[in-house]
Amino acid sequence: MQHRSEETQAQIIKSAIKLFSAHGYTAASVDMICKDAGISKGAFYHHFESKQALFLALLDGWLTTIDKSVEASREMTVPETFLQITEAYPYIIKTASQGLPMFLEFWLQASRDKKIWQASITPYRRYHKYFTALIKKGVEEGSFVEVDPETASRLIVSTAMGLLLQSLLDPNGAKWEKVAKESSDMLVNGLLKK
Amino acid sequence: MQHRSEETQAQIIKSAIKLFSAHGYTAASVDMICKDAGISKGAFYHHFESKQALFLALLDGWLTTIDKSVEASREMTVPETFLQITEAYPYIIKTASQGLPMFLEFWLQASRDKKIWQASITPYRRYHKYFTALIKKGVEEGSFVEVDPETASRLIVSTAMGLLLQSLLDPNGAKWEKVAKESSDMLVNGLLKK
DNA sequence: AAAAACAAACCGACTGGTCGGTTTGTTTAC
DNA sequence: GTAAACAAACCGACCAGTCGGTTTGTTTTT
């Protein structure tokens, strides 16, 4: 009986991502999600306590994905890590363009909803801390120029987010993958010691 | 009767900004806006054709504000303009912290609604063009290092937006005014020829 | 091995309430 | 007096969430 249950839950999540992205958290109704997932409302409330609980589950899944990719880069040296991130940008842009409205939705909900805010802010601060430590290590190693790791971390994250936002607003306004690659090159070049 | 009418309209807009920011476009109802503005629904629909029309009016007003500040910097030299922007960051951060969810709301709605998208994308492209031309001029003048003006423009806008976003998510997580100042210093220093 | 007992998964009609928008009637200004 | 400005009652559609009942699969008993 477990297999069917898992499948249903996966289908709900899949439809939820699709519909929250397309219409927003408020506008995407539970009825819509159920219809899209091909299940009943009863099944929905069997798997999730509330609409918000589903949203939090989505957030959790998304964070797990990021955690995995961060974990994967744990073994590398500092410049290697940054090189990897730089090279991953086009891929991120490409894949994020679909999930991005969803990401923005998290952001917006977090700024309004205490529960969602707390679920968002902890991992955000954790990533920031990790990034800052990485840069600090790079500076201490001598592979980076002397910068304030705290600020540099915020700057890098800002760039990534800003580019994603722009690519969301105007997908055909520029070759975003190219812009992303060049932008991060500019940033990293300014950071790496020659 | 014109005076009272203008006052009512101004009150509707004021309440709309407040409530759209606080609850989002969908969640902020016309009833809520009317109640907050201290008017009736009849008065609302006398002044605005629809909820969306009000939203577009808000966008229009916001764009006019930006236009004015861009116009004000038309007279300056290129490095002067950038210096001004750099110094304006703390002010922007400070004032935007309340209006930012509204700004994000525009973004999100634009990614879903054709009408709002068209009202957003034209000025966005115009600003980008203006910014690119500014950097190009700076490069040609010799005051900037050799960069692709297109990319540099996107990068600068990205940084600004990313910082605003981060400050929205975690207002007390950092001294954002300081981070903004330092970040733009980093960027401009990398751009200006010494 | 078959029946009985059980529990998880699921269904869909229903509820109380809210939504954007309309209609109808009243007030206010000129 | 008449037209713009506003108020209030109202409409059908839709919302998140509930609930009594049904199906489906597993475990226990015989």
C-alpha cells in the first residue's frame, strides 16, 4: 500500500510546483492542484495537513537539493569550488528559469509568513556562513585578494539572484547564460590573485 | 467636487501600496483596500476600472518616480553619475525596505500577466539601454576599464536587486547599508580606471 | 488457504466564508 | 437641476478545509 501512496504524494508535489509557479501561492487553489494531480481533495488532505504544509514541504525539498550540491563541493579546494560554481551558472540559469517563480514565491511568502520565514532564514544563514568561511579560507590561503569575506559573500549571492530575476522578467532580452558566465568571470577575476 | 475626488484616489493608492506590500496582490482584496482607505466599494470602482487597473496605476506611478531621478542625473559626467548612485545606495536600501515587497509583486505579476509584463518590460529595457550607453561612454572616454557595457550593466543591476532581495529576506541579518556601500565600491573600483 | 478484522488511502459532496465586480440608490458640488 | 462622487446591498464564482463513506491492501485468526 506504500507504493501507491508515495506516487500520489509525488504527483501532488509535482502539480503544486507547476501551479504555484504559474499562478502564485494564493491564486493556485487546492482544487486546481488536486485536479492537475488527478486525485481527490480527500487524498490531498490525507497527505498534507494544509496548503501551507504543502508549501513548506516544497521548500524543504528544494533546500535538500541545494544541500546535496553544496555537500558535493566539500572535497574541493577553494578556487576549484569557485570555478565549479562559475561553470555551473549556465546550467543553473537554464534549469532555474522554470523553478524561479516558485523561488520568488518562497521569498515573498517568507517576508509575510512567520512560519515560512523561519523555515527559509535558517538555511539561508547557513549557506551564507559557509560561503563566507570559504572566501575567508581563500584569503588566508593567499589564493584570493584581501576582501571582507562577509561582504564578498553577499555580493556573489546578490549577483546570482539579480541575474536570475532579470532573466525571469525578460527571458529573451539577452543571452542570459552568456551574461551569467561573463558576470561571474568578472567577479571571480576581481577576487582571485594572479 | 474635484478636490475630494483627488483625495479619495490618493487614499486608495496609498492603501493599495500598503496592502499589496503586506499581503500580496491576490491576497489583498478590494474590500480590504476600501476599508483601509475609508471609502466604499462604489467609490473604488468609480476611480478604477478594476483591481488590475489599480495595480497598473501603481506601477506607472513608481516608474515616474524612477524616471525623475534618472532625468536628474542626465547632466552629470559618467563617473559623477556612478558616484551618485553609489552614495545613494544606503538611502535606497532604507526607503526600499518598505516598498520592496511591492516591487517584487510587480516582478511576479509581470512573469504571469501579459498586460503587466508589457507595462514593466518597456521601461526596464529603456533603463538597461540608458545604463549600457552610460558605461559605453565611460569606456570610450577612458574613465572605465575595457568591459562589455552590456554585461556590466546587467551585473550592476543584478547586484542592486540581489542586495535588496537579501535585505528583504533577512533585514537584521547584516548591516545592509554598509554591505551595499562596500559592494558597490567593490564593483565601481573594478570598473573605474586608476 | 480462506475468512475476518483492521488500517491506510482515497473519494467527492458539502460548509461557511471571501472574492472581484455590479447594481441601485443617495449625497455633494457647481 | 444635473452630473460627478460616493455608499450599501447584492451576485455568482470560488476558496480552504471537513467529513461520512468506500476502496484497497495487509495482518491476524481460524
